[in-house]
Amino acid sequence: KDSRKYTGIVEDCCCDYETVESLNKEVLNPLLQELVTTPFFRYFKVKLWCDCPFWLDDGMCHLRDCSVCECPDNEFPEPFKKPIQNKLSSDDLICQEGKPEATVDRTLDNKDFRGWVVVDNPWTNDDETDNGEMTYVNLQLNPERYTGYAGPSARRIWDAIYTENCPKYPSGEFCQEKRVLYKLISGLHSSISVHIGAEYLLDEASNLWGQNLELLDERVLRYPDRVRNLYFTFLFVLRAVTKATNYLEHAEYNTGNPAEDLKTQSLIRQLLYNPKLQAACPLPFDEAKLWQGQSGPELKQQIQKQFRNISALMDCVGCEKCRLWGKLQVLGLGTALKILFSVDGQNNVAQPLQLQRNEVIALVNLLNRLSESIKFVDEMGPTVEMTMKNR
Ligand code: FAD
């Protein structure tokens, strides 16, 4: 008898829990796990200073497991050091004549890759222009896991995010767009908690790391909403990746190592054109349902501003490693939002999709982190719940 706890369609999405789990386990997770180890996807450019625009540094930056080791200059790929061209010219603007205002285009035709660019992301706060404050980090050497960052400093960030920038919707009251923002953040929060539980410092003296299933239960499994939001966020980001298929297929994964770069290209194609994914969950999330009402453009600006604030709050995270992964994952979400809602309904003009190399790196790494979380919850959830019940 099927004793699944989560059944039916993931709320606001188009696929069911069981399909997500089997697709993730059999196809997506193995591909993503391999993809993030390639040279293209393992180096992330980031500004790691604590320069919080909201309050003063509270001195939390010095916890041992919080430190990030930056890449020496000779480690990260040579092509990443070359200056990147600036934005496309206004000739590249595409008029969306004849399209009803405020609707969202489900396709991204004729917007293929035209070279990596430095281009603003309206959903995020960071100025991505290369400068001396940016460093490259090898993500494989700095895994997202338990760091010891907790207490008032961490609480202040989550409180500021939830209370000021994406309040939990009173059931049935909020419009769908605001609900989506809340669920994306809550899903990301669940994923961070899952990774803390999956790789926890069990004994400081002997530096013993392992799983903390009680933490997984207390922070995530006990709250079905948090689990559901994790699945939602995964499907949302997966949809952004599949929507950008044309772009991602033609993008340049050049790190100066032809064998590795060919492998990256091949893994990307296997992900984008996966027959099992296309058969089982062809439209993981339907973005065309959003921003439909008369207030669509205004609402979009409001939510964009809230998301930008959340992005700025990442500079207040008082633990370097958490800040690194917080910035990466919020940039990944911002990239997904940019891909899904790139048509500017207000001016009825859309720019061809342009992504920064760092945005694509963040997007794929975020999808991998979410995929890892779903796999862990799927594998450990039933055992943990059984153990807790028998206590
Ligand atoms: P918290 O996780 O701090 O949660 C605070 C409150 O938010 C909870 O009491 C609850 O009311 C609500 N809440 C919790 N989960 C959800 C959810 N999924 N959806 C909606 N509401 C929720 N620590 C590490 O060890 N490693 C990391 O890599 C790491 N990365 C972080 C990244 C960021 C951006 C931030 C802000 C913090 C990070 N932390 C990390 C700290 C970690 O998230 C917790 O804040 C810390 O472990 C203390 O946990 P807590 O039990 O007090 O609850």
C-alpha cells in the first residue's frame, strides 16, 4: 500500500510529488551532481565583504566553519578573467506589438545566446561589474553545510525577509504572485535547513561530521508547508532552466579545457532535452498564469523591489560561507525570475534574454542544491517520521 505523505499536484505547479521524486532521483539529480563539478559551474564570482546596507556588522564573521577559501589567481579558468562585453544595443530590443499588455510569454524564441554580457538583473541588488572586490570561489571546496551561524544575527535576517519583504499569506487571501514570492523564499529556507541537517558537525573535538535527523525533523519535516514549498521552488527553478533551453543550449561553456567543456555542453543538453523530463513533467510551472490582472505591471514592480531587498539583505548575513551560498541562491532565484518574467508588460517591449555567466552558474547550482534537498527529504523523511513517532 502506498504510504506516501505528499500526494497530488504540487500546489500552483503542474506535476505531482511522486513524479518529481522519481524524476529527480533517476534523472535530474545525477546529471546536476555531475554538472556542478565541471570547471564552468564550480567557480562562482562573488563579493564577500560584510557591507550591510541596513545595520552595522555584528562581529559574527569569524566563526571557524564560516570561513570561505577563495581561489588563487591561477586556479580559476583563464577565459573568466577576460573583460566581458557590455549590454546589447537598443537595436536588439524586440517590439512585442500585438501582444496584450501584462501577459507573459511562454516562449523565448529568437532570444538565443549572443555572448556573455554584463547586464543588470532587475530582480537583484548586486552590481555585477568586475572590480577588485570580487573574488572567485571554488564551490566544491566550500560546501553548503552546518556552520554554527545562529542566534540573533541569523534570526534578524530571516525576520527581516519574512516580515518586511515577503509576509506569509493568510490562507486564501494573498494574490498568487505574492504567494509565489513567499513560497520561493520559504522553499529556499527549507533547503538551507535540509543541508544543515544533512551535513552537521556532530563532535567538535574530533571534527566528526554526519547527519542530524532530529534537526531535519524539527526544522522542516514537522511543517508540511515547508516541505511543499521546497518542491514548489524546485519546480519553479526547473521551469526557468527549461524555458531558457535555446539560450542555455547555445551558451559558451568555455574554460580553456576543451575536453571538460565538451562534457559540460553534453550534460547541459542531456538536462534540457531529457526525454523522461519532457514526458513526465513538460511544464513544471506555468508562468503565463501570473501578472494577468490590470495591476500586473505595478504588482511586478512591487515584488521586484521586495526581492531586491532580500538580495541586499544577503550582505548582512554574518557568516561568510552562509553569505556565499545565500548570495548564490538568491542570485539563482533572481535569474529564474528574470527568465520567466522577462517581458516588460508595462512598456510592451522585451529585451532579448541576456544572462551573465555568473547568473547561469548560480541558476544551475541552485537547482542542484534544491535537487539534493528533495532527494534527502525523499530518502530520509519516512524513516525520520517513523522514528519520531515511536519515541
Ligand atoms: P531559522 O532557520 O533561523 O528560522 C527562523 C524562523 O523562520 C523559524 O523560527 C520559523 O518561524 C521560520 N522558518 C523556518 N524555516 C522556515 C521555512 N522553511 N519557511 C517559512 N518559515 C520558516 N546556517 C548554517 O549552519 N549553514 C548555512 O549554510 C547557513 N546559511 C544561511 C543562509 C542565510 C541567507 C541565512 C539568513 C542563514 C543561514 N544559516 C546557515 C543560518 C540558519 O538558516 C539558521 O538561521 C540557524 O541555523 C538557526 O536556526 P533556527 O532554528 O533558529 O531557525
